[in-house]
Amino acid sequence: MSAGRRLVRVVAIGVLPAVLAFAAVYALRSGDSDSDSGGDRAGAGRATASGGAPPAPAGAGGQPAASAGPAGAVELAATLSGTAYSTELTFEVPEARARVSPPEWVRDCGRFAAWARDNGGVPVGVEPVHTLTLRARRSVDVQVTAVRAVPVARVDRAGEQGPQVELACRDGRASPAASPPGRWRGGDMPHPLAAGQTLEVPVELDGLDEAGTPVDPFPGGVSDYRLRVELEVDGVPQTYDLRDGDRDFRCCGRITYMGYQAARYEWTLAPARALRYCAELRYTGEPPPRTCGPRAPA
């Protein structure tokens, strides 16, 4: 064998193991690098799910999605519960409708109110009060910062037949109607809720728009509206647009004025169902006493 060939063989024998070792080390380091990148991505995902990133996007109707972060910590609903002057719900309806007995499933004044709204009854009285029901999905601090009415549409009532009267409910027990419900303003500190805890709070509508300008959401006539509720959940602002179940809220029936009070129908549902009728009043000066008595349902 020539000297040149012996040199090539020596070089191949000496270099080949080094090349193989370098390739193995490079492959191991590449795998470690990919693993580290995946760990970083997983860590970023955990930070997002735990609320380290901005809250989840708003869902249908403007209500925050309940999938992650502060937006999913609280379930919120609202019901109309009275006015600033009374916890009693009274409705404006055509007289023929007021004399119709509610169906059998209407056995308390809460269901009566839902039935009246389903049948076109318009809540009577300005300054409506709503009860917010907040349910915590986890331990959380909640503060209500603003509740506003957002008008949706004017209600055309020109086609309704017959005189309009007031319709109310009595459940056979002492009524708290003489005590206004007041307003829960949230205070300077958030309200702590444990996981699964439910809180009910009556709230009046704020008389300011988002810019702080005084506004009357119901300047005249009847309007459908939604509630825009602003909360702070663990210090993070959240906004909910709420409806009255599967329909919009409605306001405001105004059929009693100075010198006139509309006729009134009052249903008692328990312990026995009965109808009471109070005749309309027309007067000058001080209103005279109302004359009320039993009335046969239609």
C-alpha cells in the first residue's frame, strides 16, 4: 500500500468517530430546545386561563363570556322589583284584560308580574327599581359601580282597545309596599362572595350617561330598554347588558295624574283567589277616599 493511501485511511479512522459524536450531541440539544419552547408556550397558556391576560371577549348581547378570567367568575341576572317609592308592581292594561282571571300556574305575585308582562302589561310609575342577582362561581370580590337604562325601541300603543286601568296583585299577606326598597350603591369596598354564594341587591337607575351628563332614559311615552350593569370583579371592570328574561324591560305606564286616578283591579291569589275593584277618581283639590269592593271575574 502506498504512503498516500495509508494517510487517508488513518484520517478516516480518526475523524469519523468525532463526526458521529458531534451529530449525536446536536440532535440531543435540538430536542431539548423544542421541549423548552413547548414549556414556555404551555406556561403562557396557563397565565391566560388564570386571568393574567385581558378578560375573555364579550358574548351575545354584550354580556361577557363565561369561559375564563374575571368575566366567568360571576353569573348576573336582573328582574323588575318595584319603583323608588314602592316595592309593589302595578301594571297598566286595557280594562277587559284586567278582569280576566290569571291561569292556574299563577299562584304568587312574582308569577303574576311575569304573566302581566307577558300579556302586554306596562309597569306603572317612574324610577323603576331592579333587583340584581349575583351568583359567584368562585370566591370573588364584586362591586356594582353603575346601572343604566339603554332604550331599545319606543312602544306604539295606538292600537290598544278600551280604557286603560291599573292591575295589581295581593298575596293575602302584609304588603311591604309602604317601604321604598332603597338602593344598594356598592359602598367604598367590594362585596366578598364565596363560591356558590348568591346575593340579591335592589338598584335604582343612575341618572347619568357614560360621560356623566344628567339624562332621563324615559322622557315620555313607553319604551323597551335593557339594563347596562357595570361591575368590578376582583378589581377588573366588567359590563353586562341584561334583559327581562327572554324579552326587554318596559317602562313607564303613567295613567294617574293630578286630578285623576285610573280605575284599579287587584287580584288576591292566596289563600283564595278573588278580584277587588276600585273606581276611577276625578277631582279638584285633595283626592277623595277611593271606593273599592269585590268584582266578578270576566
